[in-house]
Amino acid sequence: MIEKNLFVAHCGEHEDLIADFKSMMTKEGFSFKDSSLTSANKNDAHDENYIKYSIIKPKMEWAGTVVVLIGKETSKSDWVNWEIEEAIKLGKQVIGVHV
């Protein structure tokens, strides 16, 4: 089994697809340690820079790969666009998955 440390960038509307994605990949022989932010590990922070640089960035630094779940509206998400740009700055492998 191939193990990967992932951060899954996604719009809120695609959160339920993270489990489906990981299940599909597990069937293909991959196992995951996932540092994605979801409603299950929600925080009460409101400061955008704090959220980006103290919560999201460390999770992305830990991950070896950033997977972006891409739907019709994903390109309009400032958060997902920032996560993609930050992943590239960090030298992470970025993989887009069309939902």
C-alpha cells in the first residue's frame, strides 16, 4: 500500500466528496493521512491572515501533496485559489480532480 500525506483543497459544497475520493483511492492501493480543513475540525477564528498562515499553511506544509477538488464554481473561491498558490510556493505537488 502506498501512503500519502494529503491536504485536500475544496469548496464547502464539495466537503462530502473528500471521503468518496479517499475511498476510491484506497481501492487503488493508497492510504492517506489527511490534514484537510472540514466542518469536523472547524475553528472559531475570524481573522483571514490568521486562518491562512496559522491554520491552513502548517497543514499544507505537513502534506506532501495538495489535491484540489474541482467543480463548476471552484475557480470563484478565493480560499481555494489561495491554497493552490500557496501550495505552489511551498513546492508541493498539486493534483486537480474534477468532481
